[in-house]
Amino acid sequence: MRDLATRRWWRRGSTSRREDAAAQAQPALLERARGRLLVTGVIFLLCFGALVVRTLDVAVIGAPVDISTAGDASAFDPAARADIVDRHGVLLASNLPTHALYVEPGKIFDREEAVAALGRLFPDLDPERTASLIASGKKSALLRHDLTPEQAHSINRLGIPGLWLERQEQRVYPQGRLFAHAVGFTDVDNRGLAGVEKAADAELRRRAEAHSGPLALSLDIRVQHALAQALQDTMTAHRALGAAGMVMDVETGELLALVSLPSFDPKAPDRSPAETLFNRATLGTYELGSTFKPFTVAAALDLGIAGIEDSYDATEPIRVSRYLIRDHHPENRWLTVPEILIHSSNIGAARMAVEVGAERQRTFLDALGMFERMPLETSERGRPLAPRRWSEHTTMTVSYGHGLAVTPLHLLANYAALVNGGIAVTPTLLKREPGEQMVQRRVISAETSAVMRMLLYAVVAEGTGKNAAVPGYLVGGKTGTAEKAIGGRYKRDSMITNFVGVFPIDRPRYAVLTMMDEPKGTKETYGFATAGWTAAPVAGAVIERIAPLLGVPAIVEPDETEEEPAFARWDGAGRHASY
Amino acid sequence: MMRHLVLISIAAFVVAMLALFLVKHEVRGLEHELAALEHERQSHVEAIRVLRSEWSYLTRPSRLAALAERHLPLEPVAPAQVRWLPQRPSGASAFVTPIGGEREL
């Protein structure tokens, strides 16, 4: 043991004395071996050190952080198409997950059982068709799409091999027919086919991809409902073929409502009659009649050709080439400019237009955009029909809205310009942000616009638009009744009646257009079907409903103001000193 | 000296292996949990979409109008029923926002 303790036994081992001697004889050789060992060791150490560093680098420092699991909930939304909401966020169109049911005939063991089971789940599925589909040699076939979650669940519970579900997305319109024409619809592959869905197709996809939230329209569901209901009631009462209506913000051009009746189910447009898909408000072009007269008057006033005091001879009809221009309610006397509008005199308007002249009339209408498609975020935009040759006769008839067919949207947008101080508006279905800069293009002077507001007020106060009056609100507007041109002839009993109302007319905020297609007279309207009886009352009813909703203050009758609210006393400026 | 190194290395190896195994096991468990949560979140997102559509469907103005007519003794607001304060008291304007005016949902 002493030997072991004093010698380095593990190094020398049980070497013999002779070998020991040999080793001692070659110390140089041993030194060299030790040197090599050291170098090798250092190299290995460096290598392992590098490995350790790299391992730490990969595992601890450079560990990839999965960013996709952080962020807000909308970032997870898998929908391929953004939602559409109204101006207050009410959902109008959305994508819902659904399943499509496919069948792989080769994998089905018991065909009869499969057919029977599918028949129980889908009673409307034709068993023979299913059977032939399963019997066919196809690799796989689509049996049905848009399955509800319950249906998908039941299919899974059947456990039949050869039936499989594929995830799909389905566009839904919770508001149904109410927004059918404005919002439009998509095909089964979620591509927009009509309305905003088509016009903003790329935008809706982009928003879904960027997760930038739903597309907000300018429409207001409350206004839309009020307008649709009022139009539907009147349409039914007067047995009209159709109706259309819009409500527009006269400053921004935002449409708060856009209705075309009869409507259709946007979920199944192919199952609705083709004519219901037609958008009367923005695609249909009509000779709109007397609602054009304010443009004639505005042109004459703005050019300084006529003054508000001037009179025109409406004593007898005008004969021009082979046509006769008459008044429906002949006054047979000279009429002042306001009277021409109040009594809706064709003769007066025609005489005024002749003074304006064909060229200036065309220039004025062109500035209003009456010869071009009106811009709007929808695929259904009608191009106005204007006569190729602008004769004196054309000048006269266009002055009271015949011979030039435009869409109701053209009419409404230009009424907004007439009353808002003379600035042209660009109609839009998209919500504008407050303070958004808009191009200001003046079409008439502010003074002319102020006169037009007074004239339109007079029409409702004592003219053909009386039925649009609403207690508590100052409404201005103009009626228009035109015979429909069918096959090149005007039909006396087929009429387009329309009315454009503006409220409150002293400081206009909204314009309402209502239109009836071929209304018939009723006992309540004493057999009349003209605009004053069919279109104006609808506008009145709509204004009465929506004005409080839109925050337009009603005018309080003087006798009701006596009892002022107690708040008035709080006024620090002491303006209510009489209290 | 060399012997100590060898022993320490072996011990470190065993400890590292054990730690690696435990961490890997834990990671696998967390991954499962993550997948489950992801799946759950996905179904919640879809459920929210469905519910939002259903809410919009059930609050259709025509349906609400019919229900209100049947169950409530109320009528649409007439213009005469709405009053605006003639002058806003200065410094107390917060509560006189017109009903039905601009609001955010």
C-alpha cells in the first residue's frame, strides 16, 4: 500500500522496471506524445464548446416566437370575404361556415342503406338521383352544399364510409329582402354578382385578408325599413307594378336608404322572378316629368334670364311642329315663376326653357351630370337616354321632364345640389368619415339655391305637393307625373309618378325620393293616381317617421312654447331674464 | 484530475438527458394544449359569427315592429313627441345629445 500511495500507479501501471528504465531513457518522446494529446484535447474542447454555444443559441436565445398566436380576435377570423354593415354597425351580410357533402361511390358498402339514410336526413333529396349518383362510376360527386351544423353533425353520426364533408363558406343576408338591391348578392363561390357586393368585390376580399373589419355602408337600417314599408303599403294600395325610393344626405351625398320594389331574396336570386332583380332606383331610366321643372327654373334664375317676379304666358297651349304642349290643371292666365312650379305648368316651363335656349339648357344639364351614368358603388347604374338631335321641341319637353330619361338617382342627387347651396354631390353607398374632404363643384349660385328652397317650400305649402306636408317640419319638394312611353307611344293610364322632398327646407339636411310605377287610382284618392296622390304622401309618411330618428328638431308651435323646460333657467348668460 | 472530469461529464450527461426528456415531454403536453385551445378558439370565432348573424336576423325591423305591436302599448314616435331644448345650457351639454342622433354601436 505504501508503494501505491507514493507512486503514481495509474500512470505507470504494472510496468516492469526495465520498461520504466526505457521510458526514462526517452523523456523527449513522452513529452511529444503528451503535447499531441493536449492539442487533440483542445480541439475537441473547442468543437464541443461550439456545439454547446450553438445549442444554447437555438434552444434558448433564438427560440422562434409564434407571433400568429398573439393579437386581437379579429386576426383569427378565417372568413374569405369581409362583412357588410350599415352606418351604425348592424350586420347586413356575413360569411358563415358551412359544409358541402360529397359522396365517393367506390367506398360505399351498402348502397341501399346509404340512400335510405340520406333520404331520412334530407327529405327533399330525390332518392333516385342519389341512387344513380352512388351507382355511377365517378370518383366523387357533390351531393349537396350549404349544410347546417346539425345536418353536418348527423352525417358524421351516420358513420357511412364514402360520405365526407368539406368546409365551405356561405354568404348570408340576415336582413333578407330589405337590402336586396342595395347590398346585392354573390354566387356560390362568394364572388359578388350585384350591388355593393359586386362593386366592392375586391375591397371586401382585401379587407378580409388584412383583417381590417367590416365594410360600413352609408345606409341606415331604420330609415331603410321606414322607406320600404311606406312604399310597400302605397304600392299595394294603388296596385302599382313597382316602386322605388331613396333618402340622401344633401351635404355628403350619402344614401341612407335605397329601396326598389318588388324585392327579392338575395339568398336565392335565381328563384325570384327576373324582373324583381331590376333596380328601379339606380338602373331604371324614366322620363320623370315635372320633377324636372325646378332645373329649368334654376337655370333661368342662375343665368339671370328670369327673376322671381317675372311672369310667363300660360293662357293657351303651345303648338310646336306637330305636338301640343298643355297643362294638366290649366290656369289659362299669365303665371309668375313660383306659380309655374306650384301649379306645375308645362306651358310656363316650356316658355322659360325657350328663353334659356337649347345650348345653355344642354350645358346646364350636362353640368348636373344628366347625360352620364351617376357614380355609385353598385353594379346597376343606368345611362340616361337623351335625344340625338336637340330641337326646339326637345328644349320645351325636357323643361318639364319629357324626352330625357334619367334614373331616379340622377334626380335625387341634383335636388341635393339645388338645395344645399348649389354644390354638386357625388352619391355614395359607403359611409363617409366626418370631416372627409370632398371636391366642391358649384353648379348654381348660393343665391339661386336659396330661392329654389323657397320655391320648393311653396309647392308643398300650397301646390301639388300638399300631401307631403308633415306637421312640425318644413318640407319642400316637387311632384312629377309622366306617362310611360311604351313602344314609342305615351300611354295615358300607365304613369310614372314621383316626388322629391327635402327637409327641413330652411336648412336642408336630407332629400327623399319616392317613385311609383303605374299606380292606379283608388277611392281614397278620388280615382287620382298622379304624383300628388301616390308619391307625395309616401314621402310625407317617411319624413314623419325618420325625421325624429335622424335628430332633426321639429318646430314647436308657438302656443306650446309657453311652458319652457326648466333647463332654460340654467342659462348662465341670463338670456331668460323674463323668468 | 482526468478522472474527476470523466465523472463530472457522465453526471452532466445524465442530468442533461433527463432534463431534455422532461422538457420535451412538457413541450409536447403544451403543444397539445395549444392545439386544443386553438381549436376551441376557432369554434368560438365561428360561433360568434353565427350568433351575430342570428342577432341581426332576429332584430329585423319588420319583426321587431310586429312584436312591439303585439306586446307593447307603444306607437312609433310622432315628431310632436320629441322636444329639443331651445338653448343648450352652457356647460351642461353632455346630456342633451339628440335621441337617435349619431351613435356608435
